Amino acid sequence: MSKTAGDIMTQTIISVKENTSLNDLVGIFIENKISCAPVINKKKQLIGIVTKSDILSYFMEIDLHISIKHDLNDILESNIKNSDLEIPPETDLKVKNIMTANPITVFENTTIETVAKIMLDNNIHRLIVEKDGYTVGIISTRNLLYHLAGIDKNG
């Protein structure tokens, strides 16, 4: 029997609200050592996904100046403190401005082969896992690699 998304997904989920400020988002990512978060609205419904790549891409696209005391790799690896990344305070950016709306989701019982195909076909690295209309996990390329390597990441 094939393993499913529910078998290998990350179950600890930190969601953010659509009106979370970019500064707060960066702090949440660094503090929790995460690279993405589901985005929810006031009714706690899934409306998007936001990643560290979205943050960096946004600033690259609009050519804003970010004062960084460390190399960009430090941001991607979450090895810096929130105070080390300074986003200009006048920036009124919210998660809703940079997130990917209507993210692709899978169900807990979706096979990992199907998960891998969806990720490849859509050139994405994470999928939100749902059950009965609720977000129950996130599955990433890293989860797939752990599975392929025979490593129990929780053990």
C-alpha cells in the first residue's frame, strides 16, 4: 500500500493572517524556523500560502532597499535574529500583498506519488494538506526526500 500525504506531512502548522505585517511575518519565520505558512482570513479559512521566497522575490521585483546585516543565505536558513533584518518601518506591506492566493491543496489520503507529480507539474515545493475543509499539515519536497531516504524525521 502506498504512503499518503498524511503519512509524511508536517503536522505542526503555524498559520498567519492576511493582514499580518511583513515585519511580523519575518519574525514569525525566524522565531519558528519555518519557511512558509498558510494564510487565513478572519473566518480562519485558507486563502493563500506565503514563503520566504515570496518575501525575497517581492523586494527583488520592486527594487526596494532592504538593509541586511547578514548574507541572504542567513535569512533562508533562519540563522539570524529578527533585529538583524531591517525592513523600512514606512513599508505598509501585508502578507496579502505577497502571498500566493488559492494555493494548491491535497487531501490526507493523496498518495505521495500524486503529491510529487502535482509539485513537479506546478513547479512548487510545498502543498497544504486538508481534511474535512481544515488545514491539517504541509508537505514539502523535504518531506518527500526524507521518505525516499527512509528517514523518519519525527524519530
